[in-house]
Amino acid sequence: MNNVFWRLSMLAMCSAALMAQSAGNRNEPTNRVSQSVKSLADESAAPDDTSDDAQPALLNILTVIGDNILGVPCLDCLLGITAPTLGLPVPVGKIVRGRNYQIDAYLIDNTYTGPCTFTFAVRDIHKAVIVSTSQTLKETAKTAILVSGGVTIPTNAVVGLGSVTTAAVCGTSTTRSSSPVFVACVENPPFCAY
């Protein structure tokens, strides 16, 4: 019995070490934009009595910034849940200069089919763009879209309350969402102010 327990323990430790090694450094810079798409056939974000013509082509629901985490963002990724789910990194209220983060946006495409240009941006207290990344992706009507992109906050970014935004330009339609975020120069208080 002890021999079996010992072997299972060793197997578990080796598996955990292998998974940790394969996860990579969450602070590695990655600037590529990726997306997950889920069909919403026969579903709508608008009330049932609203026609497709009365709906906005695209709804930009939310934008969050968080640490890079393996496996997120994801659509319908929680096992055993029958309702639609959305897996995101824990949104952070503070970002530190010199670190890498991922920005995620959740959108609903009601009626647009064609190329969309998604631009992620982090803005400082003066609303100036600190860092941004963008990419054009093909979208299809009646889908939920989860778009993700990586950014590295420059070491000379202005400290203070800023924002993280996503702009989606799809044909003649432009939609935006944003969240506040504090740009800091150190991880823990007291935060520098200059």
C-alpha cells in the first residue's frame, strides 16, 4: 500500500511540475490578438420584440485588463454549468509599469458580417495612449465574440488613474467599451507619484 501511495505521489508531483513548466512565464510579452467565437443562432441581445434592423450591429459589452493566465479567456469553459459562461482573468484595478498584461473584450455581433478591426489601448490620466495593439479579424453575424490581446506597459508611463479601452470598427459601425485602471510604478504602496 505504501509503495502504491509513494508512486502516485511521485506521479502527481511530476505532473504538476510539467504543467508549471509548460505554462510559461505569464509576464512574457505577447502582442498578438486572438478570439473565441460562439454562435448565437436564434438568440439576440435585444428584447424579443426588437427586430434585427432595430438592433445595433455590434454590442461592445465589456473590457478588462488582467494578468496573463493560461487558459483564459474562454467561452463556455466551466464544466457542469448549463448556462453560457465567460472565463476571464481577474480584472486588476492597478497595473505596474514594465509588466505584461492581457486585455479582454466581450462583444455580441447581432447583424454584421465582415472584417472588424479591434484596437486595445491603455490610456493615462491625461487620456493619452500609453500602449495599444490592434488587429483585423473576420466576424460573422449572430455570434458572441471574446477578443484578447497582450500589452506591455512602458516603464515611462505616467502614474495615475487611467483606463483600458477596446474599440471595434466593423464597416461603418464603431463601438467602444472601457474600464478604469490605476497605472503604478511599483507593486505595493506607497505608490510613487510623479
